[in-house]
Amino acid sequence: MTKLQAYGKSHVYPYHMPGHKRRPFGMLGEELCGIDITEIEGFDNLHQPQGILQQLQRQAARLYEADESFYLINGSTAGILSAVSAALPAGGHILMARNCHRSAYHGAYLRNLTVSYLMPPALAEYDICDAVTPRQIREALDGEPDIGAVLVVSPTYEGRIADIRRIAEAVHERNLPLIVDEAHGAHLGIMGGTVPNSCQAGADLVIHSVHKTLPSLTQTALLHVNGPRVPRDRLKRFLQIYQSSSPSYLLMASIDNALTYVEQEGGERFAAFLCQYGRMMETLSACKRLRILPWETEVQDIGKLVISVKHADMTGRELYNRLLTQYGLQVEMAAKSYVLAMFTINDGPEAYERMTAALLEIDGQLASSGEPYPLADAGKEGSPWDLPVCRIPLAQAWDMDTEERELARCEGRTAGEFVCLYPPGIPILAPGEQMTKRLCGEIRQWVQDGFTVQGVEEKEGGIFITVIRETKGTVRREETGKTPESH
């Protein structure tokens, strides 16, 4: 960052990209343009670092206690794609938590992988998934000895933390690589008082979104590698494939700035974070109708405030809108029965005071419904935590002929596209999976309630979804038994 600032203030004329030539234009200021450069003398090359970028990546590795670290300027998406692609050969078999980000599914598709899914246990009181358990991992590996790599998420989007150390032990007993999507845990293990990060816990590949929980620009991330189970040359090859050949120096400087900030001031900032967040959680425990997911250091990450409305006469969307319109508080996301707000080391006292006051006031005005807020078709057809039946493997299904069909006429059909609630971008349905009455009902309800549902389209007064086109002779039936992607 310092070297970029010095270059931006120098009298060296830029006969090179980018086209703004370090001059301010439009609404972009001089300081921003001054440090936005390309690969020029003295500034190294991300795809073959030998100077300043190599040094910065080594500093990141030391901070996170990794063998080697890589800057990512295409976000954690590029890291997950690279990790999945490098961890096992094309056509291999991966065991993957179902709550993985959509990019993990994309990696499986691109490498023609067989996928076995692990459905995390439900934290039913709050309608969220808990973290996967070491026991689940062991049982899955015992049942399918041809699995070549394991991918889990920790912390989850809502902050649930897995026992990565014991999971790594279970995976390594079979000499397999463990990939941890720790996009929401870039703060773990590098400031006093937090649980270890997954590098420290023994994972082979770990992905961090620096921008999610540290003060860095959007789209900045890190990929860490440990041990010999994943060939470094293959990993670097895929990083070059999935990352831009024109990496942004603004984004790389932002990673440097964030990690330097953490090293220099992180201890003090995190101590203040612990104090303020703990005080807020203690005060909010007085809520009688809104339910706050407790903060427990080993299992629930600091900063992820999950507010359940299951025992209040409102929906998550209604609470989301009320916080925004009446109190000027923009939270991360709304689900049907809860709202998620995020806090980091960069939040000041005002953030805690305003959220605490708003939630206490809303809670005081609510009338208890007396009954949990119901999910669509709850109890009528399976559980909301059931895995859909896979009829056609993902890598095959996504390339098949498809057609658009009105959602009301999709029961029993096979999905031809991903259907995701966004945020967080975790698939409800993947291509090749069978659509049930319950799933169709839930998707319709989410759309009608105003949620962003990717993979559906509203037109002509209906809700349409992409399904695999049925050809002559196609047999439609309720399938039973396990398939390669339905465990």
C-alpha cells in the first residue's frame, strides 16, 4: 500500500494501462486513481510473484499459520473453484456439505465430479443449519471409500462453528485433503480471544473472504494451503485459470492494508469488539418475543447476530423492513423466520447502541403469537432439512436440454438450473434434483414474500423455473434409494 501511494505521487508518467492514467475522472478521486496500476516495474505479478507480492503473501501465511498463502482478487469464489479443482482429479468423488456456496457446485460441475452431500444437523429453534460434525464425516467416509476429498463450511453464514480439528483428523486418517470454506472466518485465530482458524486446526486448503469480516474492499480473499496432500503446481495452475490476468492493485493493496491493520491494532480492536458485542448480547437477552441466538465461543461465532421471529407476530422480512425504514439499520439478510446482522472489529459504539435500542423497542411492541412461525407445508411432506433426491448427476444434468415451466406444474420434474436464496447463495435445488410438492410450495412462498430467489423468473402472472426437457420414453416416477449425489 505504501509503495503504491508513493508511486501515485511520483512524477513518473504512465504510458501503460489502465486508461484513466492515474488522473481523477467522474466521481473517482485522485487518491483512488493514483494507486490503480497494472503490472509495471517494481510491482511484481500476482501470477508469478517474485517481489513485493511474494513478500505480502508470505506475511499472510505467517499471520494465519499456513504453509503458503495466495491473494485472491476474484473473491472466495476463485479460491473455492481452485481448491475443488486441485484437490482431486477430474471425474473424482467429493464429499461436500450441502450448505456450501454455489461456487463449490460450479467447481464440481467443471471437473465432472461425483458429489455426495452431507446435510448439516438442524438448529430447528432458529430454522438454520448447524455445523457438520466429525461423526457425520466419519460415517460418510466409511460408507463411500472412493471419496477423494472433503469440503465443509465453517463458520456457516449464520456463524455456526465446526470442530475442524477433529474433522481434519477423520479425513487425514484416510490421507484425504480437507477443504474448509472459511469465507466468514478471516478474523479467526489472528486476534486474541477467538477460536483457531482452520489452518491452525489442520485443514489442507482454507479460503478466507477478507472483506466479509475484516476491513477490506469487496472481492478480496485469501487461499491458504498446508501439507503435501494437494500438489502446489496444480493449485497454482487453477488459480491462474480462475483469476483475472489483470489483477487489481487496489484490491491487493486493500488486503495488505487490512492484514497490516490487524497485526498492528487487531488485539486492541478485538478486545473492544468482545466487550461491546458481549454487552449488547447481554442486554438483548431481556427480549421476550424476539429470540437472539446465544453467542457461545466454541460453537457460535462473534458478530453474527441471528434474531428469530418464530415467537412473534411478524416475519423475518417484516423485521428487516422495519429495522431499515423506521430505524435506518440495514441488516445483512432476512429469512422467513429470522434476520441476520453482522458486526466486525470496525463497528463503533453507535452500531451496538442503535441495534440494541431498536430491537428492545420492537420487542416491547410485539404481541406473542404463542406458536412457532410455520414453514410452508411444514410436516406435510418430509422435513425442510431433507436432501432432494438426485435423479441425474450434476455434471451431466447441467448440460442437458431444458425448458421453462410454470412452478405449479413442476412437481416430479427434474431441476435444470440452480435455485438459490440470495443471500447467501446456497442452493435449494441443484440441476438433476427432483422437485417435490413441498419444494415447489416453499419456492413459491419465498417469491411471494419478496425474497430474492435466483433461478426463477416471474412473468405473465406466473412463476417459472427451468427443468430438464423430457424426451419420448422418459419414465417419471418417485425415485428411491441412494444415488451418487443424494447421500
